[in-house]
Amino acid sequence: MRLHPERGLGLSLRLVLALAVLVFFLFPIYWLAIIAFKTPEEIFAYPPVWVPENIQFANFLVLFKDGDAETVFNSLFIAGVSTVFAMLLGTMCAYSIARYRTGGNLFSDWIISNRMIPPIVIVFPVFLLFVTLGLVDTYTGLILLYTAFNLPYVIWMMKGYVQDVPLELEEAALVDGLNRWQVFVKVVLPMVRGGLFATAVFTFVFAWNEFIFALILTRNEVTTFPVQVTHYFGGQSNFWAKIAAMSMLGTVPIFIVVAFLQRYLVRGISLGAVKG
Amino acid sequence: MSRLDIQGLHKFYGSMEALKGIDLTVPEGEFCVFVGPSGCGKSTLLRTIAGLEEVTRGTIAIDGEVVNHQRPRDRNIAMVFQNYALYPYLSVFENIAFGLRARKAPEAEVKRRVGEAAEMLGITALLGRQPRQLSGGQRQRVAIGRAVVRDARLFLFDEPLSNLDAQLRDGMRAEIKRLHHEIGKTTIYVTHDQIEAMTLADRIVLLRDGRIEQQGPPLELFEQPKTQFVAGFLGSPQMNFLPVTLEGGAIRLADGQTLPAPPAATGASGPMTLGIRPEHLSRSTGEAGPTTGRLDALIDLVQPTGTRTYTQFRIGDVEVTAELPAHTVERPGARLPLSVDMARTTLFTADGRALGAR
């Protein structure tokens, strides 16, 4: 196949532009990653060291030795468990709202409106509540809080996905011999699988990134990684090596999650269900 | 094999009454077709039988057992949906096996039964595929396979052919009829297509506005319609309706022509509607007799179909269609004498009831 000269030119221009955009967005990530592997001398060298000569892991080792890396596991545990809870509860709520019109037409609007409250408004009341209940600086506390925060979003998103499941599929399953619960598990969940994973990614990322509540509601037992990173910004100096290494540790899990689930982020799983 | 009895069935959606008192018995092994225009309640009736809609009043009984409050799964019925309703994430085999697995059938039995059903429908080669890899006709076969694989008491079909193209539809229609002969299960089939109803049914139940307008064997409804609605619904091209006056044993048309009254008209008089099927109008070759009427008509439009030629006439202000032999070589604008087989016409009173209907 021969390209038309003009189209070939247009294609090259587009490729150059795409490359420029890519460099613009990827360079900061590259810079962060490369700092994490540099020696202190290289970090502060002038002119800057674009490509370090030796890759060394001292910056990471110190994080593990001092126990700072545990905060990544705290984040993983809290974000993971709260995501599972929010997805389980939220999807069941969404099914109930979508199929039984639970709470009337405006119920889901009211639910999503809860998500619009600026977190800062409720930080202090939540703190007092957690002190009273003894939930400060516990896994349970943060997991409950993030589950509550994510529920409206999960319900809102999953309601849309559930409504897209052809009703006939559920009716066919009812006639075939399933009860409502079995229909939910064996028909609805497989049909909304793509939506489940897409929503779970956003839910997980929210809990992973959350800072203000994690800062105020933890002391040192369950510090999460975004809070830990801020400890390296000092009044006198900033620990760039630790900041970069810690940020890398915090980026990798999200990177893996998204890479693993990205095929589900594309919709179209219900193709072929009905005529089409 | 099972028998279905419905008594005094009413269904309300809020204040809207969708079914207005249905009484119906479908004996064992019968192929019963619900037909009617959209919104007549035929699908609602089917769905209440399936248990997908609740009954407001009245009873539904299968084999004498009232099932009003049973869940769909406990009624042991099988249903084929208009849009096939195949599970897109399961293979064809698993789609057909779904109902058996839901009822915890042993694996060996699942394999045997799915194999038999696939064999019967000629889809054995497709068992490993995914629904999205199938054509519309193949999907419909799988949907039917999912119904026949179970030992259900009733088979319900909800407009199963309306998404297929015309040619495929004719083939599948024949296949469904053959399948019913083979399996012999009591079957209820919903359609808006009167040809499907006529060709498939042992009994047609014609619904209109939430009520049964008439029920019986197809030819009985076709030849002895109780109302003008039934007469107009069945038959293609549609029955011709002419406003007439009946007086003294003669029928007078609006433009002054007269026809002899059919035997059923004895003793009646007044304004009526005369129903003549297109196939009972032919080119007149002789004089009018006691049972043969003669009409003078103006040709409006000629539509050959190959087998027959539909010719539209104008009699006074009324359009009339006649089904004439294929090689009718008449041109629009010509006048043609038509003869009417009066014994096969029907007179309808002003309220739409057929004269002489039992």
C-alpha cells in the first residue's frame, strides 16, 4: 500500500506532535524515577545528570530499613479492603435502585450529592467522632471512612451499568430457575464486569491518594504513604532521595493495577447479548 | 404435557387496566397463539403466565394447580424471548445448559440433554462458540434450544421471529411447527403477525384492548369472524369493508348499486358494513344470480405479485381490493364488472358485530 504524499506528511506531523505531548507528560515521571536511583551528589549536581551512570538502590533500602516502606503496605491494605467493601455494598445498592426503584426517583441523586460535600467541612466532626469511638489511628477507622466516601460514587456508577443490562436476560434466568440472588450473582455481575473493574480502579485510586483524613486521623500506627511522603519536606532541607524513592513505591502499585485492569476500562462487554 | 386454565384474569398497571377479564383454557399439547395489535395485552398475558408480572385479580392454573403466587422458577415453564436473551459471557453449550444447571442436574445428564437439543435444532457444530459469533437465526435456535432442553410443563414464545428477516422467518416458522409436532408440549406463542398466527396455531386467541375478541381454530376465525375487528385483522390483503343499507332482502351500496343479501341477513335491516375478502371478488362473466352479486367498478391500481394480481377498484367513494389471476391485463381507468360470492361475505352491524354470529 502506498501512502498519498500529503497524507504521509500529515501523518508525520501528527506523530511529531504526539511525541512532543508524550515527552511533556512523561518527563516528570522519568525525572522522579531517575532521582530515586541517583546518589546524593548526582541529585544536586549542576549541570543536571540526565542519565545516571550507576543505578543504585540505597534510597529504597533506607526506606525499608527504617520501616518507612510499611506505609505503602498500610495504604495497600486500607485502599484494597475499603474498595472491596464499597464495591460489594455499592453494587447491591445500585441493583436495588435500578431494578426495584428503591427510595424513589431522586434517591440516587441524593446519594451522589453526598459526594459533593468538600471533605474539609467534615474533617473536624469526623475527628471528634473517631476520638469518641476509639477509631483514630486504626485500620478500621480509615477503611470505614473510605468505604463511606466511595459508596455514593460506586452506587452512581454501577446503577448506570446495571440499567444497561437487558432486562430480558434477567427474566430469562428467572424462568430458567434462578432466584433473585442467583440472578444478581450469575447474570448481573458477569454482565457488569467491565463496569465493576473500571469503578473499582477509581475507587482504589481515591483511597490511595486520600491525604487530609489520613493526615488527621492517623498518628504513627497506620500512617499511609501520601502522609509519609510529606514527612520528608523539612523546614531546613528536603530529602529529595527519599521523596523520590517513596513516590516510586507509591506509584508502582497503581501502575500495576491499571495495567492489569485496563482492558476492562473499555466498555463493550455486553455486545451480543441481544440483537446486534 | 400440561393444561393451562385462566379464569377472570385482570392486570392493572397503576390505574391502567391492561387485561380486562381473561377466561381461557389451553388443553394439553395444544399450540395456542395469542395475536392482536400492539398494546392489546398479548405480551402482558404471556408474562403473567410466566410469572414475570403479578396478577391483580383472577387465577392462573397449570394442571389444576393455581400458580398465581409461585415464582417463575417454581412454575417449571420455558420461555423464548424476542431478543433471544442469550448470556453473552457463556458459550452456546453453557447457554443451553443454563436452566439444567440452575436446577442442579447431574453433569452427565446436562451433556446428554444439551447434545440432544442441539441435534434437534441442527446447532451441534456451534456449541463451542460465543453468542456474538452467531447470526440472528442461529441465536434464535440457541434460544429455542435453551427452552426445549428442559422438561418444562409449558413453552412460551414471545414474538420470537420478529427480529429475523423475512426469508429466515418463514424457515424458522416451519421449524417451530415441526418442533411442536415432535415434542408435543403445550405451547403458547405471542405474535402480532397474523400469518404466523394462522400457520402455526391449533387455536388462535385474538386479543383486543385487554379482552379476548374471539378464539378458535384459525379457519373458524377466518371464515366466521364474530366481529368486524377479527375479520379485518386476519387476512392479507385485508377484507374490504363497504358501507351499505340492508332493506327487504337486498343490499344497497352508497352509490346505488344493489347486491342480493346473504342468508345470514334474513330478518335484519338498516345501515350495515359489508365485508368481502379480496379473494371472493372475481371478474364477472355472467349475470347476477340469487347468490352471486354483480358490481360495476373502476380500476384504480394494478399490483401484480407473480402468483396473483392485487387490483384496486373504486366503487363509489370506497377503495376495494380484489385478488385476481396473475395475468389480468386491465389498465387503471378501465371499468370492470366484478362478481361477488355473497355466501362468503359477512354483514356487520353498526356496533361491529357479525350478523348471524353464534
